[in-house]
Amino acid sequence: MYNRSSLLLKVSPPTEKEYGLLAESQILFSFLHLPVAKKTSVESLLEKKVCAIGYELIEAEDGNLPILQVMSEIAGQMAIHIAAHYLQSGDDGRGVLLGRIPGIAPASVVIIGAGTVGRTAARVAIGSGAEVTVLDKDLSRLRELENIFHHQVATRVATRYNIARAVQFADVVIGAVLLKGERAPHLVTEDMVKTMKPRSVILDISIDQGGCVETSRPTTIENPVFLRHGVIHYCVPNIPASVARTATNGLTNALLPYVLEIADHGLEAALHQNRGLRQGVCTYDGSCTNPAIAKLFGLETRKISDLLFWMPEPQDI
Amino acid sequence: MYNRSSLLLKVSPPTEKEYGLLAESQILFSFLHLPVAKKTSVESLLEKKVCAIGYELIEAEDGNLPILQVMSEIAGQMAIHIAAHYLQSGDDGRGVLLGRIPGIAPASVVIIGAGTVGRTAARVAIGSGAEVTVLDKDLSRLRELENIFHHQVATRVATRYNIARAVQFADVVIGAVLLKGERAPHLVTEDMVKTMKPRSVILDISIDQGGCVETSRPTTIENPVFLRHGVIHYCVPNIPASVARTATNGLTNALLPYVLEIADHGLEAALHQNRGLRQGVCTYDGSCTNPAIAKLFGLETRKISDLLFWMPEPQDI
Amino acid sequence: MYNRSSLLLKVSPPTEKEYGLLAESQILFSFLHLPVAKKTSVESLLEKKVCAIGYELIEAEDGNLPILQVMSEIAGQMAIHIAAHYLQSGDDGRGVLLGRIPGIAPASVVIIGAGTVGRTAARVAIGSGAEVTVLDKDLSRLRELENIFHHQVATRVATRYNIARAVQFADVVIGAVLLKGERAPHLVTEDMVKTMKPRSVILDISIDQGGCVETSRPTTIENPVFLRHGVIHYCVPNIPASVARTATNGLTNALLPYVLEIADHGLEAALHQNRGLRQGVCTYDGSCTNPAIAKLFGLETRKISDLLFWMPEPQDI
Amino acid sequence: MYNRSSLLLKVSPPTEKEYGLLAESQILFSFLHLPVAKKTSVESLLEKKVCAIGYELIEAEDGNLPILQVMSEIAGQMAIHIAAHYLQSGDDGRGVLLGRIPGIAPASVVIIGAGTVGRTAARVAIGSGAEVTVLDKDLSRLRELENIFHHQVATRVATRYNIARAVQFADVVIGAVLLKGERAPHLVTEDMVKTMKPRSVILDISIDQGGCVETSRPTTIENPVFLRHGVIHYCVPNIPASVARTATNGLTNALLPYVLEIADHGLEAALHQNRGLRQGVCTYDGSCTNPAIAKLFGLETRKISDLLFWMPEPQDI
Amino acid sequence: MYNRSSLLLKVSPPTEKEYGLLAESQILFSFLHLPVAKKTSVESLLEKKVCAIGYELIEAEDGNLPILQVMSEIAGQMAIHIAAHYLQSGDDGRGVLLGRIPGIAPASVVIIGAGTVGRTAARVAIGSGAEVTVLDKDLSRLRELENIFHHQVATRVATRYNIARAVQFADVVIGAVLLKGERAPHLVTEDMVKTMKPRSVILDISIDQGGCVETSRPTTIENPVFLRHGVIHYCVPNIPASVARTATNGLTNALLPYVLEIADHGLEAALHQNRGLRQGVCTYDGSCTNPAIAKLFGLETRKISDLLFWMPEPQDI
Amino acid sequence: MYNRSSLLLKVSPPTEKEYGLLAESQILFSFLHLPVAKKTSVESLLEKKVCAIGYELIEAEDGNLPILQVMSEIAGQMAIHIAAHYLQSGDDGRGVLLGRIPGIAPASVVIIGAGTVGRTAARVAIGSGAEVTVLDKDLSRLRELENIFHHQVATRVATRYNIARAVQFADVVIGAVLLKGERAPHLVTEDMVKTMKPRSVILDISIDQGGCVETSRPTTIENPVFLRHGVIHYCVPNIPASVARTATNGLTNALLPYVLEIADHGLEAALHQNRGLRQGVCTYDGSCTNPAIAKLFGLETRKISDLLFWMPEPQDI
């Protein structure tokens, strides 16, 4: 049904206008982040029977999200350099080194979320010499972090009490809470932000999914920061766009296998063979196939496996 | 002769105007960097019989320069975060991540000089995931670096050929050549700069001592960079000033023992007892006591030990 | 049907002659590497209704190949010491140290494939001080490597361009591409070999499966190397045989659980209970049970689960 | 003058009674710790013209104290295991693990002094998973610690403010301040101890030299601890005695070269040749030869070099 | 059927008396260790139709046992500090440092079992400077250990020969063999214990499950050790109880998600939704639902899934 | 007196014939190793008034021997790869992997001497996965090794007992005892060699200075090994010659500063200014200036400082 030549590759989520320009029965391959999109955009996908595949939802065999992971690795690393920039005195900042000199307490970096963004941010923060605390609800993720970084990182269970306490003494707070296809919860409340040190820095990397800091709202690369309760907020949605060359290379590496599969076998066959690619499909032939999005916008869900004409054979021995 | 209450503490080198405001027989305790000062400034120190002690020349017992070292540790760490900033796409930059994602060549950071600045810059660059090469003329310093960082850093002898080759493929070049009380040599020539990649970044941290890159010239925190041969040059002389809070703490820690010694025993006694403090004296009672500076400005040198009234007793068993 | 006393244990794949000597309904437990065997050998297994189990195909619960893995760990480690030997001047070699002295570029080791062989080779190469690059098509394997070795290894996606580029500057190339039960693809082409440095060294460890370097062909322990386009090729198929004592200990440790299971319960029960052992069966009761081998030799495949008399009960709670 | 057969080797400092038993012109080779001995003991050494050599004062060529260092390495390591013992619930303790589990703040260990005791204690504390802070007045020692332990240890300059702050949140405080031949200063005051957490643990390893915690007083192996302000104090003077086997082996290794030198060449020659051994001499031929001890007890000092009959020839090229 | 308000939370296994006090249809949530309990206790659970859930059996999605794991992490770390205590001379011990000084063989720590207890014990033992050997039957677990600790740990396959050999030269033996819901096997025999060095120390952490050392029998915190064949045996069943504060925090973190799930949705729903919680159920509505326990006590097993009223829907795409 | 144009640079020590070919008053700059040379060679240097400077004796300011050090770094690294080669089965060897696979005891490498050769050999041996023991008489060198390699290396004081014990269980023994300008002592006796395992491997790298193993005698690159008491002996004197390309680069880097100094200022001035270069002079103007060599050959020593026309001015402040 879908013609593979209609495949449209994009890097950042389509704007409202771009949604309007899509053709009937087109294949759209892009970051989508539909939970923070407008309902009209989703409706336009359904009406035009677009097959919309969100990079951020494609799963590898091991359950990871390989495309999102590359972007997360870039964002996590960038976050620390960006924080270091806003900690400088230049922009009326705290004048604090994101690093370590003997005999003096180093900058304190608090990371909410121990996923890919959190882990890569932790790696660079540790490598810079900061004092790093990572909070997550999942003990096994914290354990994994301790196995990788040994005793160079402090871990805490992400209870309200622990978050409030860590944020209060932080020079930098990195919001790195990403839930598959859902809005991020507000783990850092406005009351917590009020207790923070003057000119400390918040980077809310989960702003793509609504943000995990109550006071954050999306900003742009042109005007990346705003001040709220004396705290610098950096909430640019698509951080990797700031290192376009690296991001393009990384995205290409991660996308290539999927694009080749569609190009070689056609969309339907690719979706049949590749369960992970199927996971990325948000709309197909006029139906919403992602339960979380459907629920959010009050739509019906249909299973993509019911919509495809033939199913893959079971693998066994 | 000198009254300890006349002690004037400064952080950054005096401006020409400030040199004019010094009192007769004052004790000036500051970063001086006289080799790049004007001759009139030096003459003013001599005429007013100021005892000028340069932080950057004070030696510890182990031959290190403890005050300079703290500032160098800050500058070295800042350098990598600053470079990361200018590698971003935002300012018409290369759009390259100063970090590492699997499967892609990371940014290449080349550091000229394996002293404190070079070593701390290397530490943060490695911690950020960059590919790091350090060049120095002294094999034993490179050996020491390999002992600290094991196989995470590449070292090369700083021959003209090796420098030219490394610079050509670099995303970032850090000039970190500091010679005690001398002008830095131009190890990176203009011809080498011409071969560099478009929008790669040079940070010349030795700009305090004249710079070790031929195309670099001092810039300011307000206008920190300029473009030459398509390469971004960052040449702010006093980088630690950008993290004023950390720099002040660090400087205080390092200076305190010397200030206490002068306050408790008077300047002469302190100079007698403390050979390392004596090393910092550039002018004393109208004479220039630092041979390198004297030579540079065509002045006579006198030994500080000849000018002091009494010498410390020899230590023995 | 199969008598457990007919179990024949071998270390290296049977020769053609040895295939001829097998008894009717014998159990053959050995490295087989059938994809590079002759068709007559396979036919002989089928005619005699031999149950042939290939060590290299036995799977653990986590999907790893535990027997092959031990041999791969040995081969990967050996590879670096062997390469160091052939880099010496003695045999008209390059005269290059596979190691690192301060100030000089170390030997460059390029490893194609990030599986067990590649990872252990990388470990020893890093430990020896070489500059190590690993290429693989799978990003998540490269990511895993970076987690283990941190920034001591460079990783690249194994595109044709990246392989060509890495090989050109290598002192040593290790071919470590192993696909389960398939011929290895020629990732290093003859044209790439032509660009290599004089007397650089290629070790093709995937020669057991046909080799991943176009110019490689099997050699023997007696005549282990040949020269092609000025490059030394080492292509001995069974490298672990060179450290017989260690290999025997390692193999015994890994095989013991399987042998005990067959001895205690009989072949059929062992195959029923142990899905991983079942994976190793290539021929059973006159049928080929491995799809890849069947396809290669134009045979019919039957599922081993259809040939066994009773199936294990499903596990559930 | 001294007969080498009169050499008396001891491990722990002589008791008052043992001082009484010394023979005329005997050579006493032992830990002495005279600054905390009674004046009568020193007088007895002088009257009997004993040559008393204190292990704790013998210097190696590099300025280290090799005998003391071995004992300090043992004491530093023991300290952490002892602290772990007293943190348990069993003895009405805090019930805190000296270690680390994911998601929970680990025990906080504060070490005053970055010498051998402090460094080895830090090593084991880090290895146990504790959160470790080391304070010292000397920036270069803290820097050295950061080079060894990278970012696994927090360092602070040992100001009164910093000590008070660290002690307040500590589960364990290790007093490890050793000054060559002087009484240790009271860096942790009684007021600071009062702020500590209930049933936290203080180990004052400098108790041999008077202790660096105001509330500490020597205890014994039989009654090792006492409670003061709710804080458990462990102040056993000779901690290595608790691991007698290891301590004896370690002491033997370190002493052997000195004993052999005296045995082979006689005391006078050994003292002539070996400047470091000379440093250990506290009394010689009825004179006190150690300035610090002489000052403490109001005695005259004579230089050991003046008392020896012949001096070593100067070494030169 | 079960009322969520009847939930009884305990930390240590109920005593016989406590089993008697349980109410009809109560929910018991505790460490149970039924394989070493009395049959009457199990019968009492069945008669009263208690839903008994054993912390030690609850599984996470990845197959780990999250509650047990936290306790095991504590026990493994404690083990090394406890061993260090009993190696001291004080209690008529060996007088050996569990640590490392240059030039002397460090204490040898042998760990039987490479699970969570073994791994965390190894981590602290390595961090203390001991020479550490870990034995396990499972090669892949040993491989994982080598990946985490690199070359700081020796691994051996846990054959009778290897265990006998390692134990003979050990200063400390840690028994850390835990099988899910089964008695631990006696891997260290009495004959092996007889060959051990005088006053060496055995800690049998698997004593909860019957012990893996033939000579071990449960001891108490009041009388923790006994001497057998000259070897000190420490066999306190619930080691984490010695650090009550840490253990409580750790347990709370791990239990919280399960308790909340039961509190929010009721027991039945929680068991339906959460397969791992279901794994922990030993008795339900008068039936034994754990096959291993049923077998041990000669009871019938029923599947918990058959006893619940409704089953969760299959998840699919 | 010496003409700088008469400077003769050599890499390996002159042969007897080459000594005969030297011109009157020539400057000879080479590895010399005179303690193992013939007396006639030394006499020829004296008669011809050659200024013979031995690379192996030139000292840096920190007391290291910079030229020898580079060669030692190469030899130490090569040693492990060479040992791995002779452990293989191929040459009737032990068939042992110089590496590590899980569950099996790795090869045991024993290194006698903790200088540069010993340290670099230890580094590669550790990196290869071997079990490494280093013995040295000097505790502080062993301590330094433990600081660099943490717990990955075992250290022992080099007593006869400890050496005998270590050698007995070794797969590889590396003799790395180098004394400045003296013959190496026979620390490994023939009796110890007799206890070694069949086909174990000895590499005596101190063979240049007479060897530290009693059974070793110089071999050649053509016939590098011989068998004695069943042990393979590898005693090629100039190991770095086997990696000529790397050795030449390394030597050039280290020599360049000295050659430039002689070329720029003439020999006498260079010797005056550079105390380290002076240390390398063995013969000068017909006199032997090295006390150790003079003693060995029964010659008179003269101080080089007495033979030079002018002495450098003292440096002071």
C-alpha cells in the first residue's frame, strides 16, 4: 500500500505547517514527539493516511531505543559543557568552575534520571571533576551506574525528599527523565527551584516531552535561557542540533539499517520482519497504532499487526 | 625598610594607570607578568622603590610555582569547556561535539605543553571523550602524563614537524607553553594555522606571556574571539577571571601562608626565611632583582640576597 | 536411539579421512565448521546417521556460544603476541614495537569485528600500549566496548569507507568477523590490502569460516605466514592449538557440563532439556538440522524438535 | 666508642621501667616517641650515655621516614576496618555500613592529614565504598592525593572552618596528623566533637604524639574505646601491634638495611655514611642531639656531626 | 479474598512462635527461608491460608532478586570488615592485616560463589588490598567478574580440586553460595577445613540456607564465632542486622514499589500484574505454590496462576 | 681540545675491531657497557685520548638515565611478547597462553628488578592478563609500583628466599636488574633454575651487564635461545635492535638535546654546562674518569671536573 519512494526523512519534528504539507499515503520517518504535538497535527496524519514512524520509539532487540539513544548520548554530553558555560561569571553567573582544584569543594551536579542522557552527562561531569549525584526511581539502574563509574558518582533513590535535598545544594541540575512515549513528570517542583542557590543552572533535557522541572518552558537556540527565582533555566528542545555535524553523522549511522531495509524490501515487509521498527509506527493507514498517544488525544488504537497484510513466521528450532 | 602595613594585594596585573598610583616603598603582591608589561611600568616600580612580588614567580620547595599552579589548574579545565562552546554550530561554528559517541571519530584536541595547564586540560578533554594529543619538548614530562592517564592520551615530542602534523587534523588547539618569567615562543606558526580545518578553535592560554601561536593577540572577555584564516582564536589573558568565585577561593588558599608570614614577621624576615618567596621579587629598593626581566628591559640586575640586611643561617645537622 | 557410549569427543574438526571412519549412529562432539567442509563430509554424516554436534554452535541461555567463546578468548589474546612477533625486524619485518614509548606514535592495531575475539584482542592490544581501532556494523557492540575500555579504544562503524581508511594506516589488522554458522564476508578487499604499509601484518582469525580478508588463505603452524602485496599474512586456522595446555584446560571447563548431561541422562534427554545443546546439532538421524548448512549444501532441513521423540514441557508459573 | 654487640632492638617504645634497665653505652634501636615520654626517661638515656635511635625519625634519601612509613601504612589500613567494626549495631553503635549500596548515602569518612596514614586510610575507605574527605594544610599533598585517587576523594584545606564542617556530618573521623618529632596539634576541638552524630566514631592515630583530637586520650588494646559526648573514641597508641605477624614482617623488611650496616661497619661508621640513620639519633654520648626534643625538655642540643670522630667525605664529580 | 489491611511486614524470618501468632488469611511479607524452617511452620501457613511472600524469592523483570540483592550487597561488604576483625591478634587471632604493604604477600581471601554476595565481598576485599580468588561453577559469571575487576581478581572454576587448593592457602574463606529456594551444597568439606592455616577465618554467609561449609553451624550476634580444627568460624545468619540503620534504609528502598502496588490495587491485582511478586508467593489459600519447598516437605504444589481468579492479558503488538 | 667535528655517534657498543679504528682525540658517543668490555678496548680509548661518553651513564637532572631509559622501556615491553612466543607449543614449548581466560590460573610472570625495564615489562604483562610478581631490594620502588598498578601486581622484597619461591612457580622469569655502571649480581642461582617448571622461559635483560641469572650467557638474534635444565633461556643483549625503526626514533628523541648542545657550543662547554652529560664520560684526555670502571680494570681515576679547563659558575640567588 505504501510506496517506498514516498519516504520522507526528517531530523527534527515537523512544524504544524509541515504537517499540512504532507502528501496522502506518505511515509514519514522523523523525530515526532507526538505527546507534545497539537491534536490537529495528529489528525492530519490520520486523514492523509500517513505512515508516521517516530525515531524516538524504534526499539532494538534488546529493548533499547537505538535512534533516540544516539541523540541522548549527544545531549547528555553537551549538557555539561553548556552548564559550564552558564556557570561562568560572564553572563552575571555564579562564577563557578565546573571542575576541581585541590582543597576546594567542586561544583555539584545533580542529574535526575539514570538513562542514556543521565549516564552520559554523568560521565562527562565526572570527567570534568564535578561532584555528581544521580537520582532515579529504579535501583537496578543506579546499581549499573555504580558498576560503570565505581565510587565516582553518588546515587540516590528519586523520592521527593531526596530530590529536594539534592537540588538545594546543586550548582547544576540536569533534568533527564524520559519515559517511552509519555509526558515527563514534574519531579523538580517550583518550590524546590525556589530553594536553589542564586544563579545556579537548570538544564531540562526532557523538555521535548514536556519537561521534568515545573518552572521550565521551551526556549530557542537564539534565546536559550531565562531566569526564574534567580535560577538560570536552559530548555532548548533539540540540543543535538547545536552540533549539527556530529548529530548528522550519528543519526545516519543509527538510521541506515532501517532505511536500507525499507528501501530493499518495501515498507510492509520491513515492518513485518522488524518488530522494533513496528514499535515506531504511530499512525498507519488512517489509524493510530500507539496506545499512549491514542489515549492522550482520545483516539481509538488499532494494533499495527492487525493492519499489516501478512505476519512474520514464528522463529523456532 | 618596608612597612608591612603597606602591603597591597591584587589579583590581576596592575594597569599602567595603577602603576602610577603606587606609593613610595610600597609592597606590591600581585600577578605581574612584567615581560609583557611596558618599560615605563617597570621604571615606575624602580623609582618608587616598590618591592614588587609576582605571584607567578613564587616557588615552593619542590620547585613548583604554587600560586600560578592554582590559576593554571583553573585555566586548563576552563579551556575545554570554552572550546566545546565555540565548536557548536550556534556561532557559525563547526557543529562538532567535544565528546564521543560510538562508531564516530571524536573531536581531536591538541595540547601544546605538558605543564599544569596542559595536564589539567588533558584530564578534562579525556573525561569529555575527546581524542587528545599532548606535545612537549621534555620526554620526562610526557612520560609522567602517560603514567597518570595511561593509554588515554597520545604524546609526541614537540618538534616543528610533529606540531604541524597534529595541528592540521585538530578540532581544538590549546596553547599551554609557559616558561618561567620568559616570553612564550611561537611554536604554532601562521603557516600551520592556515592548514587547519574551517572553524576549528585555538585557545592560546600562554597569551599572558605573549602567546605561543603566531596569529594570536590578546582579546577581552567582552570580545573574546576573532577569526583568522577561518580559525576561531580565543585569547583572553586571564581566563580564571571568568569563574571569579572559584578563582578567589583557590588564590586565597594558595596565598594565605605567604601573607601570614609577611604579616607575622615583616617583609624582610619573610624574604630571608622563605627562599621561594624571594624568587618572586622582581624589584626591591630601586633595583631589578630578576635577571630575565632585567635583560629584557636592559636594566642591571642585583641579587636580592645582597640587598637584604641579614641572611638566613644555613640549615644542617 | 543414540547410545551414549558411542560419544566421540574431538578438539579440532575431523579431516576428510576421519569423517570416513565414523561409525553408524555415532555421536560426534567436536568443532565442525561445516560451512567450510566438503559436501562429501556432510553426506557421510547423513548416511551414517551420525548425530554431529558442533562446539561452535552450542548456545548458552543468554545466547552466547560458550565453547566457541573460550577458544575465541584464547585466539584474541594470542593474536596480539603473534602480531608483535611479526612486526619485529628479525624476519625482514617492519621493526616496530607493538607498544608505546613517550613522545612517539605507537603501533596502530585495527580490529575488524567487536565480538569475543575482537574484544579480547583489543584488551591485550590496549594493555600493550598500541593505538587500537575496532570496527563493527553493530553500534550497540561498539557502545559496549567503550563501556569496558572507556576512552582507550577508538570505534568506527564498519562501512567500506571506514575500513579502507583504517587499514591504510595500520601496522596490524586483525580479522575477527564471526557469523554463526555462516561464511565470513570479505570486509577487507584486495584493493585495501594494496594500500597497506610495507611489512604490516594481517591476522585473519576468521579463516576457520573462510576468512574476512580477500587475500587470505589458510596456512599451517609449520608455515604460518605468506607475503602478499608486501603485507605479512598469518592465517593459521586453529590458533589456540599453539597453546595446547591452556586450550585443553579451557575447553574442558566449558564442555564438562554438556558431557555430564549426556552421560547422566542419555543424548535424547540431554537434547530435550537443553535448548542450547540442541542448537549445536547439525545432523541427526540422517537429516540436516541446521538451516544455514542445509542451504549451503542444497539439502533439506528438518527441525531437531520434530525428530526427537518427546518435547520438554513448557515452563511457566 | 659504642660496641655493636650492645645493640638492643625493640618494637614498641620502652616503658619507664625498661629505660631503667638500659646498660651504660648501649645502642637502643626502637620506636621512641620521646616528645610524649617522661623527662626522667630522657635523662636516663643521657646519664647512661645511651645512643638512642628512634625508628620514627630515620630518614630515607628522599626525605621520607621509611620505618615509620611501614607502620603508618598498616595503621591507616587497619583504621578503616576498626571503624567499620565500631559502626555496627552490636556495641550499641550507629548500625551503619562502612560501604555503599545503590540509592543510599554511604558512610562519610573524614580524614585529617594527607600523609602516609591518611593516604592508606583513604585508599581502603574508598575501596570499601565510603564517601571520603581528606583535609590537610598542604595543597600539594592534596593535589597528589587527587592524582592517585582521581575523583574518588574530596579534598579540603585544613582550616578550622572546613574541619568543623566536615566533622559535623561524619560517621568516622580519622586523626592522622603526624609532625616529625613534635606533638600533634589539636585540630579537632572538643566543641567540634560535641556537634558530631550520636555513636559516630573517632580514631586518633596520632595519639602516639599526643593526639590531634582534643577529647582523645590513650586507650589500650584491652579497653580500646571510650564514649565522650556520645562519640566513640578509639585511641590505641600502637595499632599495628594488633596485626603482629604482618607488622613484624614489615618492620623487618624496613629495618634490615640499617641493622646490617651497623653490624657490618660498626655504629660510628654507619652513622657517618648514612645521613638518614644519623637523623634518628636522639641521644649520643650523654648529649641530646635532636633539637625539638631538647627544646621540649629544656636541654642543650649538640649536633651529632660534631660528636662523631670523623665526617664522611663530600661526594662530588 | 485477601484483605490488604492484613499485610504484615517483617524483616527477619518469623520464629516458630511468631508463626503460631499469624491470623487466618493474613498476608505475610518477610524473609522466609522456608527450606531451613520447620515443617510445622509451613503447615501453619497452609492451615491458616496465609499468603506468605518471601522477600528472597521476589524476582525483577531481569530475573534478579531485588530484595535479596540489597541484603546480599550489605552482607558481602560486611564480610570483609568482619574477617579483618577476626584476623587481628587480639582474639588469639593470626595477627594478619587484611590489606597490603609493599614487599609482603597480602592476606589471601577466597570467595566461593560469584553472585551478589561474592561480587560485593570481592569488591571490598580488592579495595582493601587483599589477594582475592573467586570460585564459581558458572564460567559466564566469572567472566563478568573479570570484566568488572579486570585483573585484580583471580577466578577458578569451582571444582572440588580447585576449592581444596584455594582453601588450603587462604587467610579468609567466604562461603557465598546461594541457590534460589534450595539448600546450599557443602562445597567446602571438613577435610578441606582441616588443611587450613591456624586461626584462619571462615565466614559462611549461606548459613541462611544451610551453609556451604561442612563444619559451619548457625551462631548468634552475641556468640558469633566458634573454633573448629583451629579455624575461626563466623556463621551469623542475618549479617545485615548488624548494620540495622543501613539495612532498614536499603530494604525500604527495595520493598517500596511492591508495598505500594499491594496497597493501591489489592493483593490479587498486584499478583496478577507483577510476575516477579508472584514468584515470591510460597503459600496461597492453603496451597504450597513453590515447587522446591513443596518437594522438600513432601507437599503438593499448585501453580499460583491457577489459584488467582483472573490472569493478566498477554502483551503484544 | 676536542674538535666537535670528530663526534662519532653509534647505537650499539663498538666491537673490538671498531675500538681499533678510532682516531686520536675522537669524541665517541655510544652505548659502551665498558664493565663487560675487554681491557684492551679500554686501553685503546686511553691511548688514543678518546673522549668516550656512554649513553647508559648520562644522567638527567632528576637522576634518571634518559637515554638508557628509552631503550629500557622498549626492552621491557618486548620482553613480554618474546616470552609469549616461547611459551607456545610450536617450539616444543609449554603450550601456555601468556594471558587470562576465566576460571583458569593465568601464566605467572616473575620480574626481578623494579626499574624501568621491570616496570614496563610489568605493565604489558598485566595488560596481557598474566599474574605478575615483581621483586626488588628497594621498598620505595615497590611502593611506587603499587601506586601505579594498584592491586594488579604482587610485590616482594628481593631476598634469596623470596626469589627462590617465586621462580619455582613461574612460567616466565624476567631478569631486569640494572646497576649504574656495575656488573649485575646473580640473583637467580643455578639451583633455583633447576627447580623451575619444564619449558618455562627466562629472559635475562641484564645480560648487557653480565646477567642476573647464573645460567644465562649472551645469545644472538640468529640463535636467541638455549635450553638449560629444561628451561628456555633468551639472552640476546640488545633487544631493542629487534624493533629497529622504533628504537631509532626513540633514541633520536632522547639524544637530540645532547648532540645539539655539543654541536652548538663544543664538547668542553657542553660538559661544563651539563652535569648529566659529564656523568657519561668514561675516558677523557687519556684518563679514566669513571670510578667503577677504573676499579674494575685496575686503573687510576681522575675527576672529569679536574680535567676540564673551566668550571661552570655556581648558581645562586
